Amino acid sequence: MNVGNALKILCVGFGAGVLARVVQMLYFYDYNTGFYTDGGLAAWLSLGLPLAAALLAAAMCFKSRRYFGPYVPRRNVLAGGAAVFSGLVLLVSAALQGAGYAGYLQGGASAYHSAQQQAIHLAFLCASLLFGAVQLYMSAGFFAGRRNLQKLPLLYLAGVLWGICNLIMVYVFYARSSSFVENFFSVVGGAAQLLCLFYLCKLFAGVDEEGAAKRVFVAGGLAVVLDVTYSFSNLVLLLLGKSYSGEIPPMFQLSSLSVSLFILTFLVTFRKYSLRRTPKPAPEGPKHGERRFKPD
């Protein structure tokens, strides 16, 4: 078992999950009543496939923990491009949240339920703005192949703050579906994403890099599989003209999806640049001038 195979399993897992969920929402969901037409069998299948893949990949990464080495900053165009994409999406999301909040203050309707809870809405808006700017700043380091956080090692806490606000937002306003599967995707996916961003913060700050890298793969794999399965399939359904009540606003889903795609890209490129087999410590031999005696 190795990390490369674990990443392949993750990709197969969320690919199968997206396909199963799109089929389920197209053929086994009643948009008028909001209930499943097959008793929820297809919904559980759309959750079980990606979740099983994520758990198997996590176990494989944990067993391969001696392969994780320190973060080696090298020129990484893929991670840089993914960071730019997620940064821009987060900034656009912050702008749309601001416009929706301004409309709410003027007495109009807002597309965001959170506008009624001003503190939560403003916290998520500011977190999206800050994290988007940090992602763009990090992209410069990926493109140049250097550490951007040497002088500001805790700057990536902006991602952790965004993850906390995102989880609160989802749990308070959008985890109200009558389906356990829907709530599991949104809440557990958000929690795994928060954990991954926390360990990414430790990794970029140079704190326990090998342990943080292992945990980034474990939590990040779960976050990517659940979030891509849920958010990407919902956006595909939206393009197909299908939507349902209680759905997380598309811009929030796109923001979360962009962060998960960045995490996936980072995992793939970290495997390429920073996986090292940690050598086992050599047994201590006899000191100079000493003789080693065998017991009788």
C-alpha cells in the first residue's frame, strides 16, 4: 500500500460518487415533495461509495506514514493555478455576500439566509475576503518555488478561520434536510475541510511537518471526496435545470469546491515533491574500544 494508490482510490471514489448522486437526483428524487422515490437506496449508495473510498485511502496513508517528509518548496504551477482559482472564487463570493447584505439592509430580500444573522454573515464575508487574498499570496510562492510564509508563519490561519465560519454557516442554515445523507455530506465534508486547512497551516508554518503532512492526506482525502461528490454534483444539477429547497447557495458551494480542488492538487503535487521514506534509526553498535559480549 502506498500514497499514490491512495490518491487513485480518492479520484475513483469521488468520480463514482458524483455519477451516483447525479443519477439519484435525476431519477430517484421527487422535486415536488422533496422525498426519494426509491426509499433512499440510491442516496445511500451515492454516500457509501465515496465514503468507503475515502476511509480506505485514509488507512493506506496512515500505514504509509514513514513516507511523509518535510515540505519541499519547488516551482509548482498546478498548485499555483489552483490557488489562484480558489482565491478568485473566494473574493467573488465575498463581493456577492456583501451585495446581498447591502440589499438586505435596504429592506430587500437576500439570496443568503445568513444575512438575517448579521454577525455570522459578516464573519463569513470577512473570512472569505481574507482567505481569498491569502490564496493569491500563496500562489506566488507556488509559482516561484519558495516559502511565502517564512516571515508570516501563521498567515494561513486565515484558511482555518474560513473553515470555521463555513462549517458554522452550513450547520446553522443549510443542514436542515430531512435526509441524513444530505446533512452528512454538508456537515462532515465541512468538518474534514476545516481539519485539512488546520494541518495545512501547520505544514506551511513548518510545525511538525511530517506529522502535519500525514494528517493533511487523511483529512484532505475525506474532505475532497465528500465535498466534490456533493458540491460538484449539485452544480451539475443546477446546470441541468434541477434544484431543490434547502440547497446551499451555489456560490457557497463553488467556494467550497474551489478550496477542495486546491487541496486535491496540493496532495497530488506534494506526493511528487515531498514524499520521502524516513530511514529507520540504525542500531547502536559498540563504542570505540569496547567489545560486545554475547550472553552465555
